[in-house]
Amino acid sequence: DPKKSRSLWESHRRKSLEEKINISVQISNIKIYTLSKNIIRVAFVQRFKSNKFSDIGLKELVWEKGTDGWKIIKETWKPR
């Protein structure tokens, strides 16, 4: 969420996952796009299911290769 700091996002994410058990994440329709020599975009359909919540959406991750390996620099999700 671009409106939150990383620490606020992490805190919110940890709290939202605390109560969920039997978490299952499935991905399909994986597509990889090369944006530049050191940047790729990966898009896929993500199915998330737990004992209290489920959703399906399109997730996109932008990865950048640095001196210490690949890191996610952007993540988006849209409901499907």
C-alpha cells in the first residue's frame, strides 16, 4: 500500500494472518515480462484460502536484480 510505511504494512499484514489457519495459496497463468536488463514483471492469478477468508485476484510483482540478488520492488493485486 503506497499510503502506508513499510513497518505499518508489515504490522497490519502480520495481524491479519494471525487468526488464519490452514492457509493455501495457489498460483496459475504465470507470465514473465522483461522490462530491462535488471527488472522483470511477473503476473499471475493468485487463489488464497484460509479457515476465515478466501479470494482470487491478479497479482503482479516487479523484481529488480541488485548486487545482493533479486528483490521485489513493487507488488499489486486486483480482485478477479
